[in-house]
Amino acid sequence: MSLADRSRWPMTTEEEEEEERQNFIAIVTAFKQYKLFSSARVHKTESYLNTLKKEHQTMLLRYRNHLTKVRDCISTNDRVLQEMIKNVDHLFPNENKTSSDISNETNGHHVRKLKVQDLEKPVEPFKLLKVQTMLKHVARDWSTVGELERKQCYGPIIEEIQKYYNEKDHDLSQIKVLVPGSGLARLSYDLACLGFYCEGNEVSLFMLIASNFVLNKCESKDQYTIYPWVHQYVNNLNREDQVAPVTFPDISPKSCGIKGQLYVSAGNFTQVYPDDNDWDCVVTCFFIDCANNVIEFIETIYRILKPNGIWINLGPLLYHFADINDENSIEPTFEDLLPIMRNIGFEIVKYETGVRTSYAQNPKSMLKQAYESIFWVCRKPLVNAENSM
């Protein structure tokens, strides 16, 4: 289950490697600076509270005490986050064994050792916010609180895979399933538990650090407690809703025997899978809209699927780069995507619109968002695949 078992970082130039290293340092630093950043928000509110009239402050005494509890919850989160980033150097392999920074090797991949001074540099606020968001993902994927969301999003996918590849007719250990954009790897884990050979692929180091922690370092069920909603200061009905504890993992990854095989690879999906006709099934969940050019994702999925292999997708079309000023993006509608998928070569087996799914939602919040997602199953035909080889 080790992340290092399937490191697929593409070959890079020294300049690109240094850029990746600086990004890695910034992300680890964001984990380090979580408490300082998150506590500053509490301090701002407390400072304003102290300027109010005395009678108003008296009315808000319980609220002031609540802010103290918020600080305590942030401190608890911080202790877990610092555990997550212990010994994470192996998540940044360096193929060029030329730098004096290289201190050890992990599974054949050379590793740069992080320096203390590297972790003291300023970090962009959006990276610090991503650490806060990542705590919500832990609750979604690895706690009982996220069970309903997992049932909504992962349930239809698992059901469809089992329909195509059942234990009666197939040796599941020989069925290769790839999950690009695997996040915290819960869907990949669940598929491996069913007996499949499953590999998750993830480019976000925030997710890789957290999934490495859950899969490789959590020894028992409900071992850790976090407060994923503590940064939500609005739309709270009760004070306790903001500081509600969540324990994880809801199952022990190390003791709940995996029947198949599970790997997690790090790297950009379109770059790290060079082999054509290699996978029996590709599963994408809340993923294809993470591309600047979604067609590149679809072409890559088609290329790496075996003839007669299937692609199962569930999610919205949020298009993450659509409104970012310094990013290019195209945003085709589902109406546009259908002929594109057919033109690339896919046979559309089935699709369903309006599948109601939520994503990392606070179950007690007064404001909840839900997507009317699309669910589809595509097949790579035998004839077209053979003609293209």
C-alpha cells in the first residue's frame, strides 16, 4: 500500500525539477504554518470583540469562550498535520543523483532531504487554505461522517465495475483498474478490498501527503481526531457545529485485509502513463474537469485502456481553471463532450444526468451545495482499437 511502490514522476530537466522541489517545500511549509495562519483568523475576531462596548462584550461572553475552543481545535488539527508531514521526503523522488542535498534512497528513488531554512519561507495564502480544505477531504473519505457522500459518489462506480467484472467470471486480481485524480485514495482502497488490482494516481501533494499518512501510518480505527469544520465561521446553527470532532480512519487500512493490490502513483496523469492498451478499467470521479483541456484527458484514457476496456465517470463539469486569470481553459458542455468522446473512438454504453452528489460538505451547515452530476460508462471497442495498433 505504500505510495513509493509506484512512483511515476516523468523525466524532467534540472530546472523543472527545482521548480517541483520548491513547490514541494512550499506545501510542506503550508502544513507547518497551518496553526499560525488559522489562529490569526481567531485573533482578528477577538481583537474586534475587545473594541465593542462593555455591555456587548458581556452579551457575547459565551461567544468569546467559543473562540477559545476554536483555538483549541486548531491546535488539535495542527498536531495531526505535523504527524502527516513527518518523513515525507520520499514523496519527492529525484532521479538525478548529483545534488549534495541527496541523503538517502527509497525504493530505488533518490530523495532530497528538506532543510529547516527551506520551511521558513513565506507561503501563498491559497496553499494555506488548501491545508484547511484537505481536512474536509479526510472527513469525506476516511470517516463515518463522509459515508453518505461516498455512497453517492463511489457507490454507482463500484456497482458498475462489479457488473462488468464479477468474481464468478473473472479473476479480479488480474483486472487492472486505474483511478486518476484519486485524492485521498478511498475509492482505490475500496476497489482493492474487493479484489481488484487498483492504482490511484494523484498530482496534488496535499492529497499525497494525507493519503500516505492514512494508508501507511494509521495503525487503528478512529486513531486520530480532527475538527474539519472549525474554519467555517458562518452559517452555523449552533456553536458546537463549528467545533464538531471527526475521528479517522473509520476502518484500519492495515488490518482490514485487502484482497487485491493497491498502489498510489504521483504525477500528472497525461504524462506518467506511457503504455497503450494497459488498463482494463479507468475510473474518474470528480476529475475530468480538473484539466485545462479536457480532450487531452479523454484521449489519454482511450489510449491506455485495453480493447474492450471501460471508462466509468461520475462528477460535474466545474472546470477548475475556468476563472483563473493566469490559466488557459476550455469548458465544453456535456452536449459538446458526447460527440468528442465518440470521435475519439469511445462507444457510449450509458449515461445519466442529474445524479445528486455533494462534495466535502459540513452536514450541520445552514448552507449546503450539491451537484447534479453526470454518470457515464464508455467502452473502447475491439475493432477500433485493433485498427489503431
